[in-house]
Amino acid sequence: MNNNWNTLKLHDICKFKYGAGLPKRNRIKGEFPVYGSGGIVDYHNDYLIKGPGIIIGRKGTIGSVYFEKRNFFPIDTVFYIEENKKKYNIRFLYFLLGNLGLDRLNSDAAVPGLNRNVAHLQKINLPNCAIQNKIASILSAYDDLIENNNRRIKILEEMAQTIYKEWFVNFRFPGHEKVKMVDSELGKIPEGWDIKQISDIIVIKSGFAFKSDTFNIEGKYGIVTIKNVQDRLFIHKCQNFIDVIPENMSKHCLLKSGDIILSLTGNVGRVCLVFGDNYLLNQRVAKLVPKSDSDWAYIYFLYLNPDFRKTLENISIGAAQQNLSPIEMGKLKINYPEKSILSLFAKVCNPILENIVFLFRKNVLLQESRDLLLPKLISGEIDVEDLDIKTEDTE
């Protein structure tokens, strides 16, 4: 580290400020993100802080760090930091805080909490503004690419969901004008369509009961649990790993890219696609295996459909925690489209899902590259002083 870096304490350059109370009942839907310790929790018609700014988890998910370009509203479970160009590049500070280990500064055993005074006393290495700007520019380039891919993923998914709703909910599929509606046990459906049970079109495979004493953080295979299953998200981070696949584990528990998985307990009915290899399916999570390849996208969007999700919740049992039975789910009846319509939907939407998986994979690789660079840049191990890098100032 050269003379352009100084060792300071965090309070020498910034102060953690408390967010304000904004109960859900007082929020009015608007354009400004409302931040809690877990990230954006809502949107409001007014803001408290003019962006850009940094949000730090104070209660709950302590030490979480978020950067927000827009004006925003931090609630009372977080701290926030406002921009101060005279003292720091706020993007650089965001990356520095994310690498500082604030999540380890829990001051309350019962309810996790980040003590502001303890955080303020943390030592940091701070370079001059020119170097801050260069480091922020390098790391922000990764974040900008990730954000752009996320926008593309959202557009693609919304497009496919719109097609699904039009064709299979509103029955406005190609050529619907020439097809008459007929009576069925589920109401009016297009002629040529059928009423089928879920078990007629999907094989539901439950996960394996892994033993915790076999977990190894350095293991090759990630164990997929209900925590990994989030609607419209993809599996990419696991908490538990193992080295060797158990001999008595069913083959279907080894996941592959494109598999559809579903949570069977807790927040039942959450569904997502898998990407990548070396993932194993844990108990309380099921894999949905289409009996026909042309049903892949159809099944995925069927389970994302809010009405179908509500049906899954209605057949779940359990007072303390909901549990979804694969057997009972298999008995559910649905409108099953005529084969030519399903084939056309697959032709249109399967490539969309494949593109979404591809873009998400790109994002994971970008995140991994950024995370490898970040500590080396933030610590000064990689010297950027003499590099010709465009920054906001030079632009």
C-alpha cells in the first residue's frame, strides 16, 4: 500500500444515520423504494433521502449493505449514509462496507442488532479520491452489466407470462376465433382441450433426507433446500455441501440445469428453475418432471400462476407450518390444452426460458469475478493508480 492510502476509522469519513418509521399501513404506492434490512420491502409516494445513498441492515439481517441510485426511504430497521463527494466516492464506500464484515458485529444475542458505535470504530484503508474513483468504476462496471441482464431477464419473463395468460387463462391462443367453447367439470374450455390431473402430466419427485454430519463447506455438491426456492429466482447459493453422493440417494435428486423445483413446506408452492450442475435436492423440496418435453415451459408458468399457487396453498395442511403433499397435489385437476397449442407454446417460450437461464448464469459468473477482485482492489493489493480508467470525473 502506497502513501495515497490512509488507515482511518469509519467515523472519520461517514456517520451511520437512523432510518425512520414507516408502517405498511402508512405507505402509499409510489415510485420510491422503501428499504429494510433485507433490501427493498415496498415502494412509497415520498422519499426520505435523496439518492445516491447506502443502506445498512441494523436489525434482522444485520450488516447487509445496499446501494441505491434513486431517492429512497430507509425504515427504522436500517442505517443509511448520504453522499459526500468531498470525503469519499459513495460507490467506493459501498464496496468497502460490503467487504468490512459488518454482519459479524452482532451486539444482541436475542434479536440481532448492529451497534452503530462499534461499527464506527472499524478500521478502514482509504485511498485518495482519484484511486477511489478508479476502483469504483471497475467494480461498478460489473454491477452495471448484472443490472442490465436482470432487466433483460425481467422483460423476457414478463413476455412469456403474458403469452401464458393470454393463451391458457384468457383462452386467446392463436386460432381461438375458430374454436368453440364447451362445458367441462371446470367450466367452459376450448373444444379439443382436456381435463387432466397433475399426475397425468408431471412426475413429482421428492428430495433426499441428507444428514447434517455429512455436510462439508468445501464439498462438491450443493444441497438445495426450501431457502433456495424463491419465485422468479434461480438456485445459485447453497449453505450446505457434501463431498460424495450417498449410495441410497435416488438418481432424480441430482439436479441439472433447467429442472423445475418446488417448495413443499413453509411458503408452499414457490417454484424456480435450476441452472448449473452439482446440486442435490433436499427433503421438503420436489422436482417437477414433465412427462412430455413440450410441457416444460407450460408447467413452469402454470406454477407461477397466482390462481394455481392459491390452490396449492388451499390444499396444504399444518397449523404452525404449511405442508404440501405431493400425492394431494397430483390429484389436482387443470385445463390441459390441445397438443398443437402446447407445441407452439413450447416453440415460443422454451427458448425464452433457456435465454433467461443463460443470462442468469452470466450474472453469476460476473458476480464471482467481481467478488474475487473486490477485496484485492479495496485493500490496495491491486494497484490502479497508474491505470488509464474512465471515471465519472474524467467523463
